[in-house]
Amino acid sequence: MRRVTFHSFTLGDVDDPDIYAAQPIYEWQQTEQGKWVMEHCADPQYTIGPDGASWGHRVRLYGELDDSDATFWQLKWGQVEKH
């Protein structure tokens, strides 16, 4: 199993980042990448933390993929981040 970051984006300095992250997460889930992740990742998750480049927040969607799915992800979308 390999942990893969599927998508990340920034939010401004908002009072409740969980609420403001919901719409972009949902929109990403409707993309080809998002649909594939929802089918192949048993437990997709997200974290919200400070964004070092701004005063806002960084949202990161990630999850565990088996080796063959992680290889497919890397070949199709070109990114597998090791954590």
C-alpha cells in the first residue's frame, strides 16, 4: 500500500475552513480523477493546515492505494508523493 496525495488546493483566511473546503472537494470528486479515486481508494481523507505561502489554509486529499493502483495513478496523472 502506498499513500498518495490526490489533490491539494488553497483556501483564503476563512473562519471555518471545513465548510469552505466542501464545495471544491465535491467539484473535484466529479472529475475523472475524483471518480477514479472514489472507486479505487477504500478510505479517501483530507487534511486542512496552514499554507506556508499565504495567510490561508492548504487542503490536501490523500489515501492509500495498492501498488498496482498507485502505479496506474502515477502513469495516468504523473504524481505520487511519498509521505
